[in-house]
Amino acid sequence: MNVMPREPTREEINRIIEDFKNAVLRAEKARFDAVQLHCAHEYLLSEFLSPHTNRR
């Protein structure tokens, strides 16, 4: 797509954390029993788990 990947800034990471938190709160309000965080296949969360890609 002609877009060079880059590391997110600290502010962007904090915003992502808030977005996940708000999604869980919406699920709770909708009376879901649980939420599943998909951390595989190079999705964003898996990037934080891998020492290869997480340089923080």
C-alpha cells in the first residue's frame, strides 16, 4: 500500500490502550461474559509480545 511502517509514539500507544479499555467497557455494558484479545498472526498486540519487534 506504499506506506512505510513506523513505531507508534508513546501518545499513540496510550490512545490504543484507552481504545481497548473502552471496547471492554462497551462489551461489559452490553452484558457480554468475556472478551478475547487476539494476539497472533502479527496483529498489533503480538508486536508487543515479541522481542523481535518490541524494542521498547
